[in-house]
Amino acid sequence: MTNLLNKEFKLAASPLSWFFLAAAGLTLVPGYPILMSAFFVCLGIFFSFQNAREANDVLYTVLLPLPKRAFVRAKFAFTCFFQLLGFVLMAGLTALRMTALSGGSAYAANALMNATPLFLAFVLLIFTAFNVLFLGGFFRTAYKLGMPFLAFAVAAALLLICGEALHFIPALRFFNEPAGARLGLQFALLGIAAAGYALGTALSCRVCMARFERIDL
């Protein structure tokens, strides 16, 4: 498993996967749909899958004396590494925005989603959608990327719209307080999203391993 992960990072990874981690910085931009930062992190991972496909990485890997399931686990571990690294960056910037920057007039007047624990919960939901829809779709063929990514993009757009619309409901306006409000509830929702991410990713990995075993390469 360690050797496969080394191969993923040294041979299959696209530089764009690292570049798009910088999208976490969008968390600090007022007047911008900051959930796009999660989408861009996933887009960076997509480019690594595309890079690996063009290099015939799948065929090369299955010719190694390793079980096919190990390849799937390595791809999921690679994906989760970038997602969790992006999440940590966004969480740090969210904490900065909720504390030292919360009094800024640009954030107080921000009509779009502010960076709060609820924002981080939606980030994890978008990552879960990627792991279920894109990775799940990719491992149906271990080749086709377009339709699985389109399915993920549609799901991400719906989650973004939902996240941006919540605070326009009068009873839920507190979700958009720059410094955070009812943080107990927000952290509970973040915890539920984290559990959903872990469960959804684990189940998707199991399904993908079964699908990949059936593919005749």
C-alpha cells in the first residue's frame, strides 16, 4: 500500500492537484461563493485521474503483483489526502475569519455564505459527493472520467445553492453571522457531516473495489 501511494504521488499526481489547493484561500474572499473552494480542490484531484489515464497508469498498476483492490484503496487514500489537506486549510482560514477578521465591514455586509462551521460541513458534503459519484463512476470502467465528473458537478452545484440559500430563510439567518452564532448546533452539524464523509467514503471504496474486480482490463 505504501509503495502504491508513493507511485500515486510521484508518477500519477498532476501538479494541478497541488495548485488547486490554493483555492482554499477563497475562504477569505467576501462576496464570493466560498463553497467553490471545495469544488476546485476536487477539480485538482480530477486532473490527477486524467493524467494517470493518459499515462495508462491503470494498466501498468494491475500488471504489478498486487491485488486489484489495493489499487482502489490507494486511489481513495490519494483523494482523501488532498481533500483533508484542503479541509484543514479551509478550517484554519475559517477560524481566522470568525475571530480576527469578523469585525470587517466587508464580512458584515456579505450577502453570500460566511465562513462558519456550517460552511465546513458543506465542504465535507461536497467531498463526499465527489467520492461517491466521481470515484464510484470512474471505477465502473476505470477509464471514463467525463460523465462521473459531470454527475459530481451537478451535485456540487445543488449543494452550493442549498448552502447559499439557507441563511435567506428568516429562521436560519443566524447561520451567516460572521463571528458565528449557535455554535453548538453548527459544530453538531459539522460532526454529522464528518461522519457522513467517513461512512460515504468507506462504502464507496468497498463498492469500487467490487466493481474494479469485475473489470477485464
